[in-house]
Amino acid sequence: MSHIVVLGDLNLDVHARQRLDLAPGEEARDLVRVTPGGSAGTFARTAAAHGASVTFLGSVGHDLVGDLLIRSLEDAGVKPIVQRVDRPSGVILALQHGGERTMICSRGANDEIHPNRIDRAAFDGADHLHISGYALISPAQRPAVERAIEAAAARNLSVSVDPPPANLIHAHGVPAFLGRFPRGTWLFPNRTEGELLTGALTPDAIVNRLAARSAVGALTLGADGSLAWAGDARHEGRVEPLDAVDTTGAGDAFAGAFVVTYLEGRNVEQADIAACSAARQHLCAARFGP
């Protein structure tokens, strides 16, 4: 069994459909779903579901949402080492517009994680460190990220990153973002993020450029599946498309399943197939229905 340490955001996700014909001041009746989320949180729960031993490092508030988020990790089999702080827990509002979505993020307690309260002993016996891309670009979280990367390097752990949305990377600066983690780090960008990070436009070209600095990873392509790599090896993942889904967290579920499967067998094909299946399961659970 692999042991993975995960550092990053833990949020309550609120999902709703936004009707395009709804005028200001009007009210509509529709389903609103509330689920435990966060990029790092979703990765951790998925990794545990695929058989890994997972330790989660993060921060939540002294509030009901924080209680629920910690319980969500425990219920998933994840060991939470979660700091409680005097800020509200993180919340994400995801509004679905047909096949697209808009996200409003209240980071709250996520940005209060204190590096000196991260116990390096949490990395003892670990095989891998996964870092949320949001944590990499947050000045408030950066000291904690740096401490985690140092602990991982001292133990020769592999490291992975699921990048944040392209607009956030662009605002932060591509060279600055890439400089936040060591060469060889496993990467799991979507196509828009991959284009921004590499300047390439086709999946093959994007992956070839990413593979030059990243040992293992996958480019997720939505309904077109994925293109994974490990060194010179490649695998094209296939998925059956779904209608009327909120894609929030699908990339994190993909990365969680991929990392666990690859750590167990070092087989990029098996990892990519497992990851595509996990992402589709996540999307099925997120469907609003007709």
C-alpha cells in the first residue's frame, strides 16, 4: 500500500445551475447540491478510495463547515492533520451554464495554514507528496508548501501537482508558477492549462513539452479523454461523454486515481485507465439530471 501526503485546500462545494433567462431579482426552483470538496480534499478522498494510505495537511475554521470537512476526510479513510483557525472555512460556489461553469471561491481558512505547525514526521514512511496548485500560487500558503517540498526532498519522495485554472496561472506568471516546484514533478493539467504552460496547441506537442520537465503525468482533455506519459511512454485514455454535468473536481479525482495506480504498478496505461474511470464516476455523481 502506498502512503501519500496531500497538502492544500479543503472546501465546501455548493453546486447550482444558473438559468440564462433568469432576470435580476427573480427566483427559480432547481436542485442545489452541497458536497465536501477542495482540490486537495477531492484528491485525498479519491486516493484513499483507490487503496492508498493518505494523510491530509490543511486548515479549516472553528465552524460547522470545518467540522463537516474534517469528518468527510475521516469517513473516506484519510488521516486529517488539519489546523483550526479563526477564519471561516473555505467555500466554493460553482454555477453551471449548460456544459460550462463559473466558480466563486472564498478561500477563508485555507490561507491560514501555518508552516511551523506542519509536522515533518507526517512524511516519515510516505511514498509521495501531492500539492494543490491553488496552494502553490497563494502567498499565504507558500511557506507551508515550501516546508512540505523540503520534507519530501529529504525523504526522496515523488511529488505531484494538479495546476489551478489557467487564468490564475496567467495572473501569477507561468515562469513563477513553474518555479514553485522541482523539476520532475508529476503534472495533471487540463488542455487550457497545458497550452498556457507550454505554448503548444496540440495534445501531442503539449505532452512532449511537459514530459521534458515532468517525469510522469497526464493532460486531461474532457470528453476527448486524456493523454498520459511516463518518460517516453504514452497512453491515450478514452471516456464516454456525459451531458449536463458539473465538472468541478473531476481533474482532482483523475489525479488521485492516477497517482495511486502508478505508484502501485509503475504502468502508465493502467494508471490512465483507472484515472479516466475515476473522473467519470465523479462526473456521474455530479450530474444534475435532465
